[in-house]
Amino acid sequence: MKPIKLPKEQREAMLDHIQSYFELERGESIGRLAADSLLDFFMNELGPAVYNQALSDCRTLTAQRMQGLEEDIYALEWRVSRK
């Protein structure tokens, strides 16, 4: 599985959030390189699990939508009367 690539703007925003978190929640100041390393660590360690859960959620939603679509198609059937 190849690593998840983030757009530059999104990655930069995440790095800003990481640095802010450490400052506000932990009272620690970390540099950009440390924030970048931490982001890489979490992307590698947590990314696959989050990605797989998103796929599972997508499969569930797709199955629900397909069930609804199938019901809609059955509702379109003409009734054949037998005399």
C-alpha cells in the first residue's frame, strides 16, 4: 500500500494544527520539523486503519443505497391481473 499523499495546503494546515495543539494543550513549543515527523508517524500508523474504516463505512452506505434503489425498481413493476 502506498503512503497517503496530502495536498501541500492541507499538509501545511495540519502542521499548523499540530504546533498549535502542542502549544495550547501541552505548553510545549515544537518546530516545523518535529511537527512534520509527528504527522508522518500518525499518517503511517493510523492512516491505514482510518482509511479501511472509511471504506467499510462506504460499503455499508452503498449497500443501503442499493437496497433502496432495488425497492424503488420493484415499485415500478406493473401488476399483471389474472382474470
